[in-house]
Amino acid sequence: MKRHHGLRGAIAAATLLAFSALSDAGAAEPTLTGTLLKVHDERVITIGYRDASVPFSYYDADQKPIGYSIDVANLIVERIRTNLKLPDLKVRMIPITSQNRISLLQNGTIDFECTSTTNNAERAQQVSFSNSFFVIGTRLLVNKKSGIKDFADLKGKTLVVGAGTTSEKILRKMNVENSMGMDIISAKDHTESFLMLSTGRAKAMMMDDALLAGERAKARNADDYEIVGTPQTFEAYGCMLRKNDAPMKAVMDAAIADAQKSGLAATLYRHWFQQPIPPKRVNLDLPLSPRMQTLFANPGDKPLS
């Protein structure tokens, strides 16, 4: 995986400081049950990733998974590698989708995932979530010539949304409750959603605002599109792990909280959201929001919806 030397150095330094602090405090070693026991015995940890969730989890020019969420996952792996004293721990990466991510976690195919998954009450019945690492608002991406400025303008129009996402549920509920007569298309992923928008088969695309910024930045004619609409929800992304695996969750939470409190998370944010990113060197130009600043100052795992 290609990395910028400055960013890699910042991650390494912050990680070393976090581990040193734990050692100085005499922190207890993690209990070897559940996922940690599995990883310890197999000497392999398996991470689920998304292949087109720019800039969270996506492919670079060499078809290697990179992104903000991948960096968070790597911090967790380094914490596990150090805590379990497994310098030779191998990492296996498996692609997942919105539809199969929970089942692959439950059946043991993956050990955890950090992508763009919203922590909500419904999912929490099936899986557990780490501390949150991102906060988004659900909005719309439209062509500037569409005349669509907010959700009320969607009446009678064709919309596209990712299958199995929280945005899909919001749209379908809105359509029924407000008798809007929308034709809602469920796409398999973000790339397919944007293809439908860019070719005129859909008038708007609903998704998390940070992901919409990623799709817009990738477009050949990015200036033709804008993100609009009052956020229908504010949602927190967390890393998913198997339900009631407290030792694994403790390790994941600590890795995320340390990154947020040390300033490393802010460094990662600037790299992925405010600077040109591979493979096309696009810049999402998305400032750190007040909600993200609050999250970094007060790490936690509470859902926002």
C-alpha cells in the first residue's frame, strides 16, 4: 500500500506514544476470549473493507484498499499486534458490501470492519460497535441544473440510494408518509448510484454527505454537481465487531480514543478530506465539522439516530 512518508511517520509516532502511555500506566493485558483468542491462535486477523467508499475505504491505482477508515483499522491492528505480542500477525482483507457486512461478521468470515457503517439501534441488536470515528449528515447530490434544493423538491422524481443503507429506509418511509410519489432505485454501491445520477436515470442521489463529497470529487465534471438538502439524520460511523465481545471492543475503543485525543485523528482527517488523495489526486475540501470536533474531544460509542 502506497503511503505518504509524513503521514506514515505521524501514525507511527502517535501509536508509539499511545502504547508507551499504556505501559507506563500498567494497563492489564487483554483477556483472551472471543475474537482476540481466535486471532491469537490463528496468528491472522481478517478485516472487511469496501472497494468504493471514497475516502473511507476504496481502491488505489494498484487495487489496494486505502482510506480514512482503513487507517483507523490499521491503528486497531497495531494495538492488537502489540497487546497480544504478535509481531508476525498477518492481516487478511476481504471485500464486503452493505448487504453482506453483518452476516460475514457473524459467521466469522471477517473479525471486524471499519468502513462507513452507521451505528444505530437496529444494527446493535446483531453486532457491537466500537467508539465512533466519524459523524455525517444524510443529504442529496444533484446536478446544479436540476432545480432540486431540498427533499420537498423530490416529489414525483426518480431517486437512487444504496441498497441496505439507512438512507434507503429514510427515503422509503418519507415516500409513504408524505405521499411523494418518488421512484426509488436501490443501487448495489456508491459507484452505481452515481452512474445513475450522472446519466440522468435519477435526479438525485441520497447518501452520507462525506460519501457524496467523495463521489462528486471523482466525477469528470465535478463542478456540475452540488450537495443540497437539510440533513435528515446525523449518524455516527463505528467499526463493527461481533456482539458482546467486550475484550475486543475495549482494544478497538482504546485505539480510536487515543488517536482522537492525541491529535492523530485530526491529522488523518486533514490528509483524507482536505488534501489531494490518490489515485486521481482529488481534494474533497471538506472542513472538520463542529460535530467531529466534539467527537474528537469526547470519544464515545453512542449512536446519533
